[in-house]
Amino acid sequence: MNQEQREEPAEQEQPEGAAGEEQPGDERSKDERPGPGTADAEGAGTRDDKPPPGQPGTTDRPNPAPHNNASHSNAPHNNVNQYFLGALDARQAHFGIGGPGGADTPNARRTAVGRLDAGEADTILESYVEPRCFDEAVADLDRDSVVVLVGPPGVGKRSGAVALLNAVADGTEYVVLSPGRSLEELATGRPAFEKGVGYVLLDRMNEGSSGTADFDWRRVRDAVREQGAHLVVTTVHTVAGKPPESVRHVPWHAPDLADVLRLRLRKAGCAETVVEKAVELLPAECLITEVTAAAARIARGADPAGVWQEYGSSAARPVREWFAVDRSLQETAEVTVLAFAIGTGYREFESWQERLEPRIAPAFPKPAEPEDARPAVDRRRSLTRNRLAATEEQKHGALTRTVLVLPSPQYRQWVLEELWTNHSKSYWDGVQDWLTDLILTDPGPGLHLSVASGLALLARPAFDEVAESYLEPWARGEAGPAGQSMAALVLCWMCLDENLDATALTLARSWVLSRDPELRSTAAAAFGGELGVRFPTDAVKLLWHLISRRSGQSKEAMFALADLVAVLAECREDAGVVFRALAHRLGVQRRTTVATRLRESTFDAVLAVLTVGDLRTGQPVCATLMERQPQLIGKLGELWAGVLCNRPRRTLALRALYDTLRALSAVGEEPGATAGQFGRSVGAALPPDERPLLAAALRPAADRSGKTTAALIDTFLTTVLSTED
């Protein structure tokens, strides 16, 4: 894979000039959504000491680029989040990638990092079966406080890490760290290790060989041991050369899968005859996640014989048998279209097949004699004879549509692996050209989702092919905005695979640090979606890197940060990671009296986040989060107070505040209580002389509103004004 040049450290911020005069009032209608303001003159953001206007829209600077859910329609992440989240809700999507056993699990925990709650840890531990290497790793962890588990994907390193900490650590609190943490960060207390807490760093990225590896690991060990904590690191990367002596790297192996199956079925109360039948039929090549998923289905009453047909070698067998026979160009094209464009109707399928065949024809040698050529078969008839093609009836309102799918979603992974194993460069060059043509000429979200999920599955056996032939060229803009959207969408799908999510993070991080503006733009799109949900602390850090630089991606990164809040809210994950980081940076900039571009960008980013709309309803996300996660109201109050005190953005902030208060009645059952708590938070963060000015600005809006909104504004302002210093 080509390595992009890395950016040099950001230049030091310099004053941008003296304050300019404010412009006449904003004459837009009150229904337009506000967004991040852009100062029309240098240094405008320093004028926080000027007395505020009496009400919104009189003397504050207008916003030339208001932010709402459509304000950045030309950005590569436009609609990606809606498409992707909609796909996770589709029960018959047949994408074949996702949670345990390949099933889509939209309600599963999406964030890969952070504290494990007690229920999740208990679920891991209650059915855990120790592998043969477990006792060795326990002794190493107990002695050194740090141990590294090395093994391929699917052998249970994550559950093993939690079980090891449970056996050794003093407490029962576990924290999962980002795979992006370097040894330097760990050694210098980032994060700050806490006594009695067990830490897991999953799928640590490969930092390359280093002559100081043993010294670096020794520093990490000493830092963890000094704080009375324990750390388990997992990785797929074996040690090159002599392994470090300071921290043991233990080869990790899967436990006996039959024992895993027996334990789970017996705990579920299954009859012993069912347990033994399931164990007897257990196919080879199963992963632990597949055994777990199969056990859950069998425990619910499914027939073991039928269940096992969809996992391990049982699922692979029909596909391998099909590929064991020499296949014609037409047959191979059929299976290729099924692998990448699943769930389409006959006419569309045949059209895409016609476009594919001439592109992959060079991979199929022509017969020496014309009479040896296999006669072409009608496409529809050929599909009916293909054992890897099936049909499904899908309901669309009152209509029923017949679409082409694989016989089982699990077949898709094996089809892609066999295509990769059985075909060489000339075939894959044709597929690359065909897929690029499809995404440029067919804007349908269904096709884009299918192609992206297919490439994510192909990344399991052939990540370099996916990265070099699709992700990096598309992310660079070689296929235009559609290609950039697709690159971000592929990373979204990769995040659903626990064996690929760290790889997706590594790749997107390299794009952020690249000198190529298109790569940075695509990375911002990815971190504003599922990749950011999976690794929120990394997303905030890397998006802020883009926001704080003098580059064309600053605004895109602001919008991506706002999108991340919307997606976190949609996924019911903690959006506080964004608010806490912004509140810290806003506090630093509010104490700065010198006008800098970073100061302006900070206020714009805060306003973008506070004004972002819900992905489904368009209501202000802040209103939804205050109702759903009231513990965030404190930080939200700090952010609102910051932009309300910033004169160039005050009008926009007042409009957004009004919209947020008005939306409380639509998103919660007790809007009055929420408005009161919100008012106390904002009042506590505002300087005393700003509180009556805020009331003077909002009360005229309340007088023009309906009774419900007026009452909420009154409650909010009453608590703001009653705040004690």
C-alpha cells in the first residue's frame, strides 16, 4: 500500500487582526435554521465585551453559511449516515456482515472503547471457557501487571482479556482502550491508569519494528504497575525478531469449541440429547462468535442440523463445491454480481451482468477452435440453473418484488473468498473498473450499500486489494464525490466486524495525517459516521486536528463533528465525549483575548454541534439528548453560554436556543423539568451581567410563541435569572 506523506505539526496560531465593525441585522425568517457563523472581518470573534443587542436579529453579524442537515450537500458524507443506519434497520438486507456469526445486530453495543458495564462483563464471564494457554497468561499478568495476547482473528482474545483481568485485578471495573494508543502514550499516562481498574487494549496497531521495543514495553509496565492497575493488550501482529523480555507476549489459542457449545446450551437449559446432537454436528472452521450465535439459536428451539448449515465449513461447502468445477464467463459474472449487488430485480441484475462480462472477459481464454466454445445461455435461464442464485419476495407496501439473493447470507463471505482465491489480476482489474462504473452511473443507495458491504467482506481475505484498488483511489477523489462517499461507506461496514474495525481506524487515521486534501475530506466523512461511533475519542481527536489546521477541510471537519453527535444520539451512545472535549477547548479560547483562526474555528465548531438536527426528525439533537441523557445538560450549558457571550454569533445562538427550547415539548414527556435544569446549567455558566441580557433577548420571542413554547422559555429564563453566583 502506498504511504502518503504525513503532515508537519500545525503552525502556531497568530493574531489575525483588529476587530471589525459589525454588520446590519440578519433579515432571514425565523424558521431558517442557524449554524456556525463565519466572521466577515478579521478578529471579529474577540468582541465578547460589547453590550449585547436587546433581542435577536438587530445588530449581530449574519451567518453567510447556516448549518443544517442539508448545508453541506456537496461533502462526501452527504446521506452516508442515513443510508447506513437505514441498512442496519433492514431485516432482509442480506448483507452478510455484522455481529456474531455475520448477522446484522443494529441494537448491539456499537462503541468499541470506554468502560464495560457490569452486564456486558458478566455476559462474557458467565459462559467463558478457558483455553490451555489461560493459566500461563494469568501468571504473567499477575507478575508484570501487563500481558500481550497474540493470535489470529476469531480465537477469543477479547473475552480472554476480560477473563484474565477478572482473575487478577483487584476490582471489577474494566476499561477498553483505543487500538490507536501508542506505547509512548501508555507509558506517559495517557490514559491515566487508576488503581484496581483493569484495562484492555484491543487489536493494537502495528507500530513497526523498533530497537527500543523492550525499553518501551518496560516503561508501559512500570506506568501500569505504579498505579496498581492491570493491562491486557491483544494483537494479531506477531513479534518480529526477539520478543520483549519486560512484557510477555503469549500466543493465544481458541478454547475447545465443543466445550463452549456444551456450556452455553446447558446454561440455557437445553436437554442433554439436544446438547450432544449439537456438539456432534458442530462443523469445522467455526469461529467462537459463530458458535455463540448458533448456540443462541439452538437454545431458542432451532434444529441443530439446520442451524449448522449456515456456519463454518457447512456454509462454505456448497460454495467450494460450485467453484471446484470450471465455470464459464457467464456463470462467473452471475456469481460476481450476486456478491456485490445483492437484492436486485432481474432486469437490473442482467443489465449489470452485461456491463461486467466484457470487462472480465480477458481472464477467460478463448477456445482454440470455434466449435469448442460453450454456447451462450439465456441469462434468465442460466440464473435458474445456478445453485448459488436464489430469489426472495420482498414486500414494498401493497406490491411484492422478486429479487435475486444468495441462498444464505453466510454464503456471501465464502463466495468472495473463492473469487479471490480462484481469479487473478485480469479478472480483478475488470471488477474494479465495473464497480467504479456502477457507483458513478447508478446513484441508488441500495446498490451503494451492497457494493460497500461486499468490499468490506472482501477485505477479510484481501485487505490490500480493497485498500489499493478501491478505498484509496476513491478516497482521493478519482471517482468524484460518489467515490468518496463509497470509501466512507466501506469503512462504516468494516466497523461492524470486530476483526476489521481497528484496520479501518488505522487507514482513516492515515488519511487525516495525509497531505492530500481529498483524503482528509473523506476521513472527516468517515469519522462523522459509524467509524466515529466505534472509536469516538479517536474521532474527536482527529477531527479536531483537521478543524485546527489551516486547510480547506476545517469546515468539513466541523460538520463531521456535528454529524457524529447526531449519529451517536441515533445509536443511543454517549455523545458526551464530543461535548466534554468542546467545552474544554471553548474554555481555553474564551480566556484568550487575541483573535486567532483557532479561536474562530472553536466557536464555529461549537455552534455547528449545537445546531445539528436529528437524522430522522430534524429536531435539534440537543433537545433530544437533554431528555434522553440529562447528565449531559451541564456541559451543554457551558457550550451554550460560550456562544451566547460571543457577539458575532449571538443572533445565531439565540435562534438555535429558541429552536431547542421549542423542541423540548416534542421529544420529551417532562419538557418543563428539562427546561428548568437546562436553565440552571446555562445560568451557572453565564457571567452575572449576561443573564438579564439573555432574558431581554428571548422574552419577545416567547411573547410571539404558542402557549407551550412560551411556558418553556419562561421556565428556562426563570431558572437562568435565579441562579446564585
